[in-house]
Amino acid sequence: MTGLDFIPYGPAAVLVQLDDTLRPHAATLVHHLARRIADAAPEELVEITPGFSSVLLRFQRRAANPARILELLGELPAPDSVGPVPGRQHTIPVRYDGPDLAEVAHRHGLSTSEVIQRHTASELQVRCLGFMPGFGYLSGLDPTLHTPRRDSPRTIVPAGSVAIGGEHAGIYPVPSPGGWNLIGSTSHRLFNPTATRLDEQFLLAPGDRVRFAASSDSGTPAFDPARWTTPSMAWLRVKSTGAILGVQDAGRPGLARFGVATGGALDPAALHWANRLLGNPDAAPVLEFAGGGQIFEALTHLTVAITGADAGAEVQAPDGTVRTLRPWGTINLAPREILQFRGPREGVWTYLAVRGGIAAPRPLGSASTNARAGIGCAPRAGDTLAGTAHDTLLGDATGSRRTDPTRIPGRNTNAIRVWPGPQSESFDETAHRGLFRNIWRISPKSDRVGYRLDGPPIPAPSRYLESEPVLPGSIQVPPDGLPIITLPDGPTVGGYPKIGWVDPRDLWRVAQTPAGRPLELIPTGWD
């Protein structure tokens, strides 16, 4: 079929994009393409993520070539003959009490009642989900209500807020930062991570139709993220969470089409070895933390494993004696001994594992904490935790296991391999040179969502980019020219051009680079 562009997204993914001739039909064609490929169900395909005018296909190892993808698509009908996307119809009650309602009305020379009338008169379509779990980008908004995003995003937008951003409408499923204009609120719940059925976890799906109805309902959606539960036989008590403390495992792959980030441990090898040292399953839940200040009290005899960054671990016995620990080994603790982490000496993220893996809630099939999306949970100061094994000790109570991290493949180099991003050709030669020759340092304004880079800005393309699926490791360049490397908790859909993509084998190395340290970016697969 003509009208499709096949854009490599690293070696194992392809962005199938509609060109300008087909973009007017994107609302139906994107979902038609995604459904055709899903029906073919090739073994090598891992995930399908629709965007506004593109579909991201992620494969197991190497991406299929365009001829293979066309074979999967089969003979497609003419765009004009493709029928409406099958989807459910939703009527969502809205209390029009948003803090930006009057400003939106004033901007467009309307009264607030006229804004409400035009907002409720349109039938909107869910184009894709992204930004947050269950956040639907709704198209079909009355053109007179198209409103630019706020110059200064709010740090927290309440769950259930009904908003306008550009030419789209949306509803914030969870409390989160946001820059859209808030015109109302609804008590409808869009995202329920603790539900068991898919249609209960996510209210909206691509292709669904939505109508808003004015209502006096002042309720707010009950958003109840997973809560930490006290184990019957506690092994450790959290005396201090320090700067950052969460539970992580291998994450939630395969849910990007619902706006759910993959998440999981930022240093997968450290997760693997923390568990391997204890004989746990490779992806058993562990504690992940950074910044130092974490303190735990042993409530029984137990063995723990510590890997990842050297965070200045030490154990204080009840008699006051202190022994210093090194990471990448196991340690036996006795009741009333205190395990504390003074602060990172090398690296950023440290991992603490117990026998069997941390016993924690598993919303959406994973114990991983994604605080930004309100998924999962982590113990707080005063909470207790335990493992899932029947025994707390590993073999002989005096024994110890260690591994040498420098002998783990890929741990003895600082190089970070970077593949061309989907928009790499949109950047000029100056930007390409700057990406690999500038000295980039990790900005302190970084977290599990993304690491921002400080250095000489590189010129970003001026052309408008429609929001499209985003993979972890993407090097996005906003208008200020300072790149952002998307991490596992980052958005699944975004509108910044992506000049490069960090090889997943090296993304942990980015995450373990402290603020102020330089990165060594190495081009891979570039002409």
C-alpha cells in the first residue's frame, strides 16, 4: 500500500507512519493498520502501540523489514472505503467548575455557558492513550475551543479534571502534573489499576466515542492505588526511606497502548544479580533506592543481598559496633541490627533483595512502583516488610556470596551506544555533531521519568510533530535544545522530535550516572 513510511526506531522497532496523503484519514486508518497486524499475530512481534498517525511495532530482536510488514498487512482497502473504528460509546457527566473555564471563554470571546454548550455538543473520538495510564487524547473538539496549553504547567492536576489542550480534549485519570486548560471535573473513574478485568482497568480505548454532559455532580473519582500491607511475619522495619525508596521488578511490558509505562528496575543487571545471589527468580521484587539515608531494622535472622550503586552501606549491632559493607554481595543480619545507607559513593541506584523477593501488591501484574502514574506502592517509615520464601536465611548463617560486577558483560565500559531516532533526519548536521561532540552532563532535574542533559543546546527542528509512540531510551529534543533521555517511567506518547535512541543494553548506564557527571555517547548504526 502506498502512503506508508517505515521509520526504524533502533534495531528492533519500526514506526509505520501515514504520509501526508493518508493523514486526513488517520483516525480510522491507524486503528485499521494496528488491527490488521494484531490479527496476523506474528511470533516475532512483541507489542503494537498506536499513535495519532502512526503505529509503533516492536519486535523481539531485529525489526521486520518493510516487505515483511506489508505482507502482514495484506491487501488494504482504499482509505475512503474504511469504515468507522468499532468502539464503545461513553457519556461522561461534567461539573463545569474548572479554574481555567473563564479564561478559555475570554480568549475565544465566548461566555462560559457558550463554552459549555460547544463542549457538550461535539462527539469526540479517542485517538490514542498516552501521557498517563488511561489518558485518552480526544479529537473532534469544536474548533472555536482550540486553546494552547498553559505557559506554566501545574505541578498537580486533580484526578477527574476535564481539560482542553490545543485541538484535543482529555480527562486526567490520576493526580499528576499537567499543562492543559482545566474547564471542569467528573466523578467517572478512567483508570483502576487494582481491577482484575481490562475493561475495568481502563475506561477508554482507541476508537471509543465520548460525549460530555453538563452535570451538578460534585463528586471526584475514587482513585485508590495499591496500599502497603503489613506482613504477618515481618522481617525488616523501614526506619527511614531516605531520599527515594520504591519497589521494582521487571516492570509492565506490553501495556503501552493503554498509556502504561514499562517501568521496572533502572538497572536490570543489578536486579538480576541481587536475586541470583539469593537464589530468587531473576525478576523477583526488590527495593530500589537512591540518594542515601535509607535505614532498616532487622526483626529476625535473615540474609539480604545488595547490588547496584555503592551507597555506603553499614550494619550497626545492638552493642554499637559497626561493620562496613560493599555492594554485590549477601549479608546476614541478626535481630535488632540496623542496616543503613550513608549516601552514594559511586553510581545512583542501589538494590536490596530478600529471600523469595519482597512481598508486595502486584497491580497490572507487577510490583513495580510508578509514583507518577499512581501504580504500585512502597513501604513508608514505620512499615514492615518480608520476603515470599519460607526461610529467611540463605544456607549457613555464617556464609556469604559475592560477585565481581566488572566481570558482568557490559559493566566495564562507560560508552553509551546511540542509534538514530525516528526524526534523526529532521535534525541538521550541526545538531548531529553536537549530540556526539558536546559534553553532556546529567541535570539535577532528573528522575525515573527522564534524565535531562545540561550542555550547549543543539538546534531542534521547527516543524510541528504530531504526538507518536515513545520508547524508553528515546533522546527527545524540546525547543530549548537540551536533550531529555526517556527512562522506563516516561510517557508512552510524546510530541518532541527524537534525534536518537539509547541502546537498551546501555540505558542502565545512563540511569547510574550521577548528576554533574558527563556521558559518553557513541553513534551506532548511523550513516
